[in-house]
Amino acid sequence: MKETKYSLNEQLSVEMTNLSNERTFLAYRKTFMVLLSSAIVILKILSDLKLMAYALLVVTPFILIIGIVRFFQVKKVIKKMTDLQ
């Protein structure tokens, strides 16, 4: 059995933080998918709003990139904080 220097409460707190980080990333991914699908639907159906659809197509990859970068930044901070204790 592996010995840890953390109490059960501290271990659960770290795990909850990790789960929260994953949930935040999934929210970014969901936002990306909704905006991307909205842009595709606008292009297919509403020809009057093509400019808005193209704007969404340009913005959506940035949302996904921000989500990925943020996920790994927070993951790194969590690991650093648990290593310090």
C-alpha cells in the first residue's frame, strides 16, 4: 500500500480541483462545438448572415485553443501546489 503525506481530506480536495479543471475544459469544448455548428447552420440556411457565420468560424478555434491552454496551465499549477506540500 502506498503511503502518502496528505490526509484524506487534502487528497479529496486535490481530486475535486482536478475534476473541476476537467469540467471547465469540457465547457470550453462544448462552447466550441455549439458555435461551430451554429456557423455551419447559418452558412447552409441563412444566406443573409454569412458575415456573422464567417466571424464565428474565425473565433471558434481560438475558444478551443484557450480551453486547451488553460486546462494544461491549471493542471500544471495543481501539480506544483501538491508537490510543494
